[in-house]
Amino acid sequence: FRYRVVGSAVDRGMGKTRTGKCLDEVTEGFLERDELCGPYINAAERAIPSYRKGKPLFGHNLQYAELERLLMPMAGDGRAVDMLFCATLFYDADRRLLGSKL
């Protein structure tokens, strides 16, 4: 899985730029840990969306108390998944949304 485009708030949340990089090259153990790669595989191979709210699992964003992640399969032809859309929100210990100017 390769990050195609990563927003600046997510880059800040993850500690560095991810655009163009593979998840397994920026996340140690990504392919060996089902709790990390399982949702991506299910979305890509079975077109199953995934939502998770809880403590961060990726080592590079453990400083955040909580996050919400939505992972949606997308298909350019309407059938075969060829892209995943992922949205992540980061929260501090007081459950305040980080990076928001709203």
C-alpha cells in the first residue's frame, strides 16, 4: 500500500511526510501485524470499509491520546477496488480535536 496524497494535518500527526511512501516502509511491522494491515487488506481485496476509534496503533503517532480513522475502498470502474480513501482525526488527552481551525 502506497500513500498517494497525505494532508498536512495527518503529516503533522504522523511526524513526517508520507506522500509517495509505502506503509510498510514507514511503519515497522505493518505487514506482520494483522491489526495494522488487516483493515487495508479487507478494504482492497474485499471492498470492506473500516472505522476505528481508539488509541493509536502506529508507533509514529503514539503521542496522541486517541484517533478516529475511516478507511473506504474506491473503484474507478465501479467494481474493482483500485484506491483506498483514508481520513484520520487526532485527539489530545482532553479529547480535543488537534489540527482543527474550526
